[in-house]
Amino acid sequence: MNPFDVSGKVVLVTGGTRGLGRSISLQLARAGATVVAGYFNNEIAAEEFRQLSAAEGLSCRTVKANLMTSAGIQACHDQALALNGRLDCLVYSSATGVHKPLDQLTARHLATVWQVNVGAFFDLAVKLLPAMPVGGRIIAISSEGANQAIDSYGAIGSSKGALESLCRQMAVEWAPRGIQVNAVAPGLLSTNTLAAMPDASSRMQHEMDQSPLGRLVTLEEVARVVHFLCSTASVGIVGQTLVVDGGKRVSSLLPRTD
């Protein structure tokens, strides 16, 4: 038996039609999983995902859902269970952010970021838990901002820190039920969100300068780690945050030799 096999599993990937979520959806679907990919309002990206998955003969469907609302969370729940009444894996890749210094953030900024990045994850995981069999997996996508101070990243970083803490608590409470919970924290990724930032080039160069690999990690490399966590090969990993940053976090602790 192949311990990395995910064929036949039903997986919900929120934020699953673009960026990292899209790569995760395709990685799992190409490995034989049935994927329900959630999205908010980018119809162009959703349609491109549908066309690509159909062209490859993959078992994928999409669900449009606003995770700021209970109706959106219910829609994700219902579509995930529509196939056979169970969900094997929840991959929470949805995220939003406000890039501002702390003294420019408002309570509304924080409420929005925390609801999408933490609150909706909690609500969805709790709602789906009864439909997850023994061997079920919950994986949340975090970021390096969860434990590092990054310029204008306070709203997002604080939410990701809470997300990782919540994953650890879920992992301990739900492991006896046969559900494994973990997080994945990528380094900086080349996405449309990054490209839209005015300082994208300098951010990318800094990441590459700090990485022992001398480059950014790719979306596909992170997606393969999520695939591993969805498989039985990861059975001994519980309540962990797997960092996928090409060694940047480790190298920052060592003196430079160049």
C-alpha cells in the first residue's frame, strides 16, 4: 500500500481556485482525490480552474462562498458533504490582509482579517468535524508572520499566530477521535497578491538573499507538503507547523559567511 496515496479521498480546499490554494487543489486532484475548491468572488480564476481541471479529467468542483458569513460557511459544508456525506481532509487556504502599520489599523481592519483568517477556519472545522472519519486531516495555511515581526504585517501576522495556536489545540483535543490537525507555513511565494505590492521586487530579493536555496520556494513545493499531510504517511505528525521556506528561518540564526 502506498502511504502517500490520497485517491478516493474527499478534500475541501478553501481559497482553492487561485494562488497556493489552486496549486494544492490540483496537486491533490492529480493524485486521485475529489476536490471541492472554494472561492470568494474571483469568477475568472474560478472558471480557469474549472476548465483546467475538466481538461485534465480531474474530479473537481467549485463552491462560491463568503467566509465572512454563516451562509458562506454553510455552503462550503454542504458542498463538501454533497458527494457521499463525509469529508476526509479540510485544507484551509483562505486568507485576507491589510498591509498597514499598527497605528493605522482600525478595529474593522482587525475584525475582517481575523474573521477570515481565524474565525471562519474555526467555524468550518467545528461544523465539519462530525462528518470526518477516523484518519481525517485538517491543515491550515499559516505564514512566517505568525512568529516574526514583518513590516506592515501586524494584522495578518497576529491572525496567523492565533491560527497556529488554534491548530495545536484542535490537534490535542481531536487526535483521540482520529483526526490529525497541522499547519503549513510557507516562505514568501510568487503570487498575484505579491506582484500587486509596490515593493514586491525588494521583498523577493530579500527572501532570496536570506534563503540557503537562493530562491523562493514554489507553490508546487508547498502543495506537495500539504499532500503529504493529507496522506497516511504523515500519521505521526500531530499539532505541528511545517515550515516550507527553503531554510530561511534556520539560516537567519547563523552568522553569514559571505
